[in-house]
Amino acid sequence: MMAAQLNTENKRVHSASGDELVSRKPVLLMRYRGFTRCNHWLTALCMFALLLSGFAFFHPSLFWLTNLFGGGQLTRWIHPWIGVVLVISFLGMFLQMWRLNLLRREDIEWGKKIGDVIQGKEGNLPEVGKYNIGQKLVFWAMSLLILLLVITGIMIWEEHFSGLVSIPVQRIAVVAHALAALGCFFVVLAHVYAAIWTRGTIRAMTRGTVTGGWAFRHHRKWLRELARRDVGREPGGK
């Protein structure tokens, strides 16, 4: 029975492998390891480059953006290859994070109290795990939009997939591709704004750690799980 109880306590429900308490004075918790952080910034860099190079072809008034990539022809060539790198890097993030981004009952309750979130009344919110519903919606929105970008991007990648679909289908794909890119722009904008607005969040993706106070305020279930796992061992130990 004791072994079963210990196994239950060690089971990760709200945390990922590598999440742990790394310091008690002050309390610091590892939220993202180095690989995850590097992968995140690679994905962000690719998305930024794709939006700039894509918007260059969105409207003639934005064609000057091609100068950032060496001109129109080079921009047209490099844009899909940046997309390939984005897909690979985002797939790495997806495989790491999809389980913790599944919706739970407390997420719905948290979402219903969005007014308290905006007013900073954290005490009125239900406890959540590593991600709240806002973060989860960003994750799934980006997953679906990138999938749509990949499908439509292949349809219009003339250099390697010429003749894959008919011209009328290609025209629809171009419109869908542009709308998906626009959707990505707004999702990224919301993601960046939320990271800046929630003080102490950016350090998770720069240093990898967050403070105990930040975790208690925003992701209490995640904090409690890490605290339970930490009982009887040295901070940062195995």
C-alpha cells in the first residue's frame, strides 16, 4: 500500500519531466530546460521570419520587406524552407507539451472568471496546473494554424509540388494560407502580450526558472505537485 501511495505521489499530472524545485532559499522552480527554451526561441525566430517574408507577398505595398531577405526571388525561395524548419521545431514542442495542454475541468472554471484575471484577483481563481486555459488555447490554436499552413503551403509550393492540385484549388489554398498566417500573427501577438503583462513569466523562457511566489499565484497545482515530489531529497537532485 505504501508503495502504491508513493507511486501515486510521484506520478506527474500537472508537470513535465525536468520540472523540479532547484532552490529553497529563495524558492526557484525549473519550468523549462535548456533544450525546450532553445527550441522555443528557434520556433519564435522562424515564425517571425515567416511572417515578415510572407507579408512581403501579402500586398504590393509590403514588397519592400523582401529586402530583409535579399530580394524578391530569394525571399520566395527561402520562405518555404524556413517553414520546414518551423514545422520540425514546433513538432518538438508539441510532443513535449501536448499532454499538459489538454483541457481540464478547472480550466473551464478559470475561463469563466476572466474578469478576475484581468483585475488581478488571483485569489478568486481555481488552482491550475502548468498551463491555464489561455495558454492552452494559444497552444492548440498555433498547432491547428501551423497544420493548415503546412497543408496549403505544400499545395502552392510550385518548385517541388507543381501540378499536385488544380489551379482553382491552388487559388483557394493561397487564400487559406494567407488567412492562417494572419491568424498566427494575432495569436503570437496575444502570446507576447500575455507574457509581458504577467510579470515574471518571460524569465521562464530566458533563465528557465520561476519564483515560488509566481508559481503560487499563477500555477498552484503545478507548484504543489513539484513540492510533493521534492519531499525527502535535495533541491535539484534526482
